[in-house]
Amino acid sequence: MNLKLLFFFAATFFLFSCKNKKNIPDVSSVKFDLKIERFEKDFFQIDTNKVVYSLDELNKKYQSFLPDYLYNVLGLTPPQDSVISQVKMFLKDKNYKSIYDDATKKFTSLDKTKEELTLALKLTKYYFPKYPIPTTLYTFIGPVDGVGTALTSNHSLAVGLQGYLGKDYPVYQIGYIAETYPPYKTRRFEEPYIATNCIKNIIEDIYPDKSNGRPLAERVVEQGRRMFLLDALLPYTADTIKIGYTSSQLGGCIKNEKAIWAFFVERNLLFEREPSIVSPYVTDGPKTQEISEAAPGNIGTFIGWQIVKKWMEAHPKTSLEQLMQMSTMSIFNEANYKP
């Protein structure tokens, strides 16, 4: 089979919004309100002539976030004199002042993100009642090549708005940043990705990925069940956002699902462990050239997603907790996936 000739983008526009999904639990009784703190607005009001005083005042309001921001986001290093000097330099940097101004104009409100995350966090509480869901989201401005979304040390969400200013934002197109973030990545530097990225952090916190070094079959199933969790926690989010593909890329994968699977089977890749061989199929990238110039990166995750869906269709009473505790090889074998 010449998959390179067979694989092509579907012309149909695929949004894959899950608005017609059934069996979304009623979580209206879950009392929860996500608080959004616009940390960057207070931080950029610091008087550079009174940094020590300003940081003390800022710490009164953001005691649980300021240390994370200074030491984990900005990467500042003690002693105090050094921290003060570095804060001054950051605030006086015209580039970051410009980014802050642009972010302020763009993000006058985060209401859509808050609504999406509120439902996702309620669903997280529903499915994983013992997990302490975050109740606060801090926004900040940090290094462009740094943190986009994260869980803080006190279990809050943190979002670097510098990473969501739009795919055509000029700063993303120049020098080192353009090399660090090629177009397939900056295409996702949009507000609709914030909630999905936050929930991916939470999934990783609940179930750290331990599949590195395992056979490809296990790795794709591991990624697939994470996608299945995203489906459950973000029921109204487009599949394109969750997997990070364009609509034509996802459409192409669906149209060529059988051929992609045949590629893995015919080349005896499913039980391969060698990282250099396995990696192209389970890591992000502009394409999976081993399959085709048209095949998107991380294509193993797409296949794993379909395998887990098939397994769950045959085991509808399985809880998400049970799914995540299952042996990935058991899921792979029992699914008997043959698209």
C-alpha cells in the first residue's frame, strides 16, 4: 500500500464540535465559581523606583502566586537585590510593556474561557470527587518562550497571556521566537486553546504519563485515553482544538483511518519500543513524514483515541477512573481495533 499517495486532506470542513454528545452529567448542583485574578494588571503598575515596597504590597494580594511568578515563570534568582534588579529590567523592557498593552486590549474579558473551564472543573469534580479542583485562575505576562499554562504550587491555574495573542501576532514571527514556535505551534496561540491546555495540565496532575519507553501500542492507548478524558471534561469543545489539528487535518485522518492503521500493522510498529522509531508518531510536529507529507504530527494519538473509543463502546459502564487504571495493553488487546 502506498500510503503517501493515499493520504490526503479532506475537503469537507470538520469542526467536530461535540454539541450533540449525549449523557453529559448534570452538574448544576456542584457549587463552584472559578475566580479569575488579573495579576498582570497589578504587576505592571509597579513603581520601578519603589520595587521593594510594591512587591510587598503585591504579596499581600497575591501571596499564593507571587513566588511562583517570580521564581518559576520569570526564573529570577535570589538574593533579594538580584530579584529587585531583574524585576526592574523586566518592567522596563519595552517589548514586554508592548505585549502587556496588547494583551490588555485583547483580553478585556475572559468570560468564554471562564464558562468553558467552570463546566470542565465541575465535571472533573463529578468524575474525580477526591481531586481538589482549582478555584482560582491567575493571568500573567511572562517570557514569550516560557510558560503558557500551568498548575501552581498551591493548586491554582495560571495562564500566560503572552502565549495566546493570536497566530499572526508579530512577536511570534521574528528571530529566536519564530524558530522556537514554528507556524504549526503558533496556529494554536489563540484564546480557544486556553481551557483545553488548562485541563490537559489537570489530567497530567491526576494521571502522570508513565508510558515513555513502552511499546507504541501502549503509548498510543495512553494518549488516546487522555483524549477520551478531554472529551468527557470538555464536552462542547471542538475535537480540532483538543487534538490541535486543523479541520482538514482531522478530516484527512478520519478519511484515511484504515490506511493509517495499516501503515502501523504492515511495518510491525505496534510493539516497537525504540524511541527514535516510536517518537515521530506520538510527539507534536508539523507532519508525520514517515507516513506522508500531508499527515499531521502526533498521529498515534489520533489512532489511540479511536482505539479507546471502541473499547469504551464495548464497556459503557466503565468509569473514567477505572479506564485510567486499566492496563493499556489490555485495552489495546480487548478493543480488537480494525477500522
